[in-house]
Amino acid sequence: MAGTDHTRPLIEGGPVIILVRPQLGQNIGMAARAMANFGLGRMRLVAPRDGWPQEDAFAAASGAVHVLENAQLFPDLASAVADCNHVYACTARERGQAKDVIGADVAAARTTAAMAAQETVAIVFGPERSGLENDEVGLADTIITFPVNPGFASLNLAQSVLLVGYEWFRTAHMAAPAPALPKSPPARRESVLSFFEFLKQELDHVGFFAPPEKRPVMTRNMLNIFHRLTMTEQDVRTLRGAIAALVNGRRGVRPPKALRGAAADSETNGAPPA
């Protein structure tokens, strides 16, 4: 449907759109076009099958080349979401991970509020054939699904991006008061994953993950607990300090001052202690 007015300013911004292992350049280009339609300007690509850049993607973008030119490339999803405070995964299946499952309209409302508070939000889409893997869904706080005909529920990549983009654009441009900034910002995914790696290491030392073949499921389930908590940066520091104190106390080692003071810091900066 024609109607582009090049005399009007281009709306950009919105949540980060992450395409994980996209298989076809045409789909990347059409996803970029859908993003541009609804003011989404930040695309991240995780290990595209045919490398990057791709001529087919630019040909299919129908003028939305600015989205592709600014696209960022990452080797894996963990690095792509490292700086994000909130991560949504678009998938048709909940995968038994006990995560909230919401529609794109609810996600748009939450995203608008989070971005008004200067937080970074990412919406993740999996590869065309298989969708996101369980461990990739495990990196998200919440799952987005679409109400579609159960007898024909297949959506292509660009359609999924378009539905999310439409709800974001519609919600973001409605007048609504911005929420007050939290006293401690939501934890970046990088902080949560770093804390979790520290926790796993200490649990490995005491043989917690037994039998060994169940370790992947046990770690995934435990990580999902922390994601459901929507922790703040101070929460992460407090938990890490508390675990370090327990570990070092058993070893007869006094924890570093920075870790001993983590809980006290939560009071001085106004954030509620964990």
C-alpha cells in the first residue's frame, strides 16, 4: 500500500528487534521493511545463516535500507541481549519454562513504560523453520504469542515483526504519563548472566547438579527463576554479595569489602534490600 511521504521526518527508535539465525536474506529485508513501517530502527542479527550483509535483504527491504545499514551482528543471543533490561521471546510454544505468556498488545504497553524509564527492551524472533531453541527462550523474561487461526497458525518472520511493530507504534503514540524512574534500574541481562555463572560455579563445587545428565535442565529452570524476579541491578549485587559471604565464610575467608557492603548499599541508594 503506497503512501510514503519523504517530506515527513522518519520516526525511529523503539525496542531492539533481534533476529536469531535468520535463514533467508529476503526475510531479513521484509522484516526491516515492517520495522520501518512502525518506527522501529534497531535491528540485531544473530548468526544469519548466509552471513552479512546480503544483497537479497537490501533488495527486499523496499527502501528500508537505513534499518539494514545500521543492523548490528552478534555471534549468539546472550551477547545480543547483554545490555538489555527486558527481553521478550516470540514463540508459539511456552516450552514448559513457567514464563508469562502475553499478547503483543500487552508487551507493547510494558515496553512503552520501560522505555519511558530509559530501559532497554529487546524482542527476539527465532529462525524461520524451527523457531527459538529452549536455551534461547530461557534468556527471555516473557513470551509473546499471537492469537491466530489454530488450523493455520504459521506466521512468517516479517509478519511476526509487523504485528509486534504495529502494537508498539499504536501504543507508543498514545498520550500517557511516563512512570517515575526506579531508584535502582532493572538489571541488564549481562549482570544477571554474570551472577548466574558465579552461582553455577559455586553450586558445581558442592555437587548440587546431580545426576550430571540433568544439569542442563536444572540450570535452565534456575535461570528462569531469576528472570521471573525482574531483578534490579542492586538486587543482583546483593545476591552475589550474600552468596560470596556464604562461600567465603565456609572457607574461612573474609569476603571483599565491595561484596560485604552490597546489602548496605541497597539502603544508601534508596533501593529496597533483596
